[in-house]
Amino acid sequence: MKYFVIANPGVEGFITHADNALAHIAEYPGNVFVTENEAWAARVGAVEKTKAEAQAIVDAIIDEAKANFVPNENEPNQVGPQDIVLP
């Protein structure tokens, strides 16, 4: 697996069906993308990171979400943000 960082602009064509068919592209918190599709990464200008660097970015976002989580007393079974381990 390769790890990339790029802000998802939310526009059509950022990840195409063809991109995803070539190699699945998974998005994680912190604008981290995991894929083997290096052609897609080059096309969109994504910056490659090591797995440790990518995991640190995801962890920071999750830690911030945990720190800011306020349970809703009307939803007693509500679950807060959970840790994510990159593949």
C-alpha cells in the first residue's frame, strides 16, 4: 500500500471510476488516501507519505475529535470517535 495526502476538492473527476477500478482509493481523516494507484496520485498532485506519517496525521484528527466530543444526553448509546488503523 502507498499513502498520499491531498485535500479532496469535492469536484467531479478527482477520483474517477477508472481510477478506482485500477486500484481502490480509500480516503481517511486528515486528507489521507491509501491506494496502489500511483498514476492517480500523480494526476491529482498527491504527496506520498510513509505509513507512519500518514498514521500520525489520522491519529491527530481522531485525537482532536475525541477531545471535542460532547455526548448527547438524549442518545445514551452514542459512541464517540474511534481510533483508525491504516491498512
